[in-house]
Amino acid sequence: MAYDLTRLKKGIAEAEERFTSELAGVRTGRAAPALLDSVRVEAYGSSMPLNQVGSVTIEDARSLRVTPWDHAQIRAIEKALTEANLGVSLSADERGVRVAFPELTGERREQLVKLTRQKLEEARLAVRRARDDTWQDIQKCEKEKLMSEDEKFRSKEAMEKVVQQGNETLEQLAHRKEEELRA
């Protein structure tokens, strides 16, 4: 009986998904609404994600417009964006808050590449944890005589292939983002 690697594949897919969403928050030359996903606004007595307080739209290549559904929240949105320390300039008017991103310098681009590599390492750790859990489970199955030693090593080979594919996917995502940042 071959070991079921479904749980491992699910863990790797979750790590890839989390890594992809984190990369969306790393700024490149263009402004994207995903850059503000991590901002939380104090509204109605609780901390809420920015996209639940208003809509975030692209105004031009380097600016976004945050239009609150309740115009009384403009000051709270402006405060949350300031506290998020994103390195942006803000201007509020009666329609909402305009978020302008400065041109990226070479130094800032390298910092963002380092941040991408750091997030890649975090994703690799998640894959490693999923692999370790699976390997422990395979060894436990062998000790309990649910599989033979040969099946254990076949399962380990299959597990390593899945892990290698997951790591290659993470590498490709990171490489694409680094190229985007350096362009």
C-alpha cells in the first residue's frame, strides 16, 4: 500500500498560496490594490481590513484611490495608512484618500528583492514542516506494520518528488517577482 500524500500536497499548496499573496503585497513599479491588503482600519469599534471599509481602485500607474463607503471614515483610513508605514504620500479630500507611491530607487528595489527572498525562505520552511510531518507519519506506519520497509522507501521517494516540485514552484514565483522588481 502506497502512502497517501494528499495532506502533504495540501500543505505545500497552502504554502504556495500564502507566498503568492505575500508577493502581491511587495511593491513593484506599479501601484496595485493588493499592496494595501495588510492595512487595518479602526472603524465602528473594531479593527477591519481596508477593503471592508471602502473600495481600493487604481487611479494611475503610481497611485491608488481609497473610497470609503462611509465618508465619516476618511480620517480613520488616512490614519491607518499613515501607521502602516508603507512609504507613500497621502492626500485626503471629500471623495476619499489618494495614495501616491514614489518612484522606486535602486536601493529600495534591492531591499524588496531581499524581502522577497526572506518570504521565500518562510515558504520553504512551511514546506519543510509539511515534509517532516509526512515523513514521521510514514515511519510510524512502518513501525506499526501498516507498510513494509520497501513501501516506506517508495513512499519517501514519492514524498521527496512532491516536495521538490513544490520548492521549484516557489523558486519560480520568487524569480519572477525579482525580475519584476529589477525591471
